[in-house]
Amino acid sequence: MSLYSQIERTGEKMKNSQIRNKAKQSNIHLWQIANKLGITDSTFSKKLRFELSEDETKKILDIIDELVKENK
């Protein structure tokens, strides 16, 4: 069972869902975002376990937009 399925079943709210959803809808992998941030994908995944600040969230959403443009 995937993490998404487990969370939907238990009714929990996933941390940083805005980032996760935008990345998924944009076909951007979390490791690509981590690479742009200059950190490992495991470090980025650990950061996403806790809600990020508005500034950090905006920075990451901007990175996703940038990656989408690069992939066109």
C-alpha cells in the first residue's frame, strides 16, 4: 500500500501537500527539486516530513516551475 493510500485511508493530512501535489502533477521528481536545492534526495524527503515555512514553500514551488520550463 502506498503512502498516499495510507494517508487517504486514515484521513491524515500529508505534510507539504501543496509541494507534493504540484510536483506530481508537473511530472517533477522530488530528487530533481533536491538537486536544484543542492541537497540529497533523502535530505529533501526528510525536510518534507514537517511543514515548511511559507518562504521555503514558495522557493520550492518556484523551483518546480523552473524545472517544468527546463523540461519543455
